[in-house]
Amino acid sequence: MASGEPLAVLEEEVRVEHGTFSLIDPDADYWRSEPHFTGNPIVTTDPHRIWFYSAGNDHYATVRVELWEARPPEITDADACESHTVSFTAARLCLATTVGGPVVHAPADTAEAEPRTHYLEVPTPGQFILEVTVHGRDAAADLEEATWARGVESWLIRMWPA
């Protein structure tokens, strides 16, 4: 079990569209992937794209992705939790919306800089354990369609080498 802090962190507010968002390899054909939700999962995996299923339809979720050197301390107070073994061939990952692709940030000084995407650098591609926990699912499920509410649902995605 790891102690201390994660090796790398990516934290974003992500637009949840049609109840989904994803973690992608931005340099691969991630856009060819379709979600395969059956039953009531919170995560499904495809090559180059990991899909996350929100309890709400159209809103903004807080998402934190952490890369750890080994299994991090256990979380016991989440509304939902799932673990998966996934393979990453990429050296970097980013969060993406269902329709719009990678999350892009407008710079503070729009006259000087281009919008950019934040990445989680993966030092060694390979197999990882992905543990996903969610808070606020009941409140997100109660949202009306297309409210674009903020701060209702929060996700913690932790990964470490398998």
C-alpha cells in the first residue's frame, strides 16, 4: 500500500453530456469508442477510452484523477465504487466530454495565449488498477435534464501499476 501523496494529479470540472464523460488517450482513435453500459455500472473500458456513467444527465462534475506508485489508502465513504484493470499505451491522458472531446481551458489572458488541455503524464504505459469512487450520485440523479448544475457530483479516479 502506498503512503503519502500521489505521483501526479489531474483535477478538472468536466461537462457531463448525456450522462457520461471519459478519460482518454488523446493521441489515439478514442473517438471511435462507444459506451457499453449494461446494468448499473459507473465505469466501462475500451481501448484508448474509459467511460464514466454519471447519475445525472447534463451537468458539471468535479473530477480528480490520481496516479499512485502503489495501491493508495482505502476510501470507505463513497456513494459508489468500482475497480478495473486497464491497459494504457499512452504517455499522457486527459479528461473528455462525450461530444466535445478533450476538456479545453481558456487562458486567463485570451489575447496572449491559446486554449489548452491539461494532461496526466503516465511515466510507464502498461497495466493499471483503476479505482473509481463517486460522491453525490443521489443529488445528481435528482437533477432535471440540461440544468448544467455545478458541484453536485464528484469523482475520484485513482490508478496504480497492476
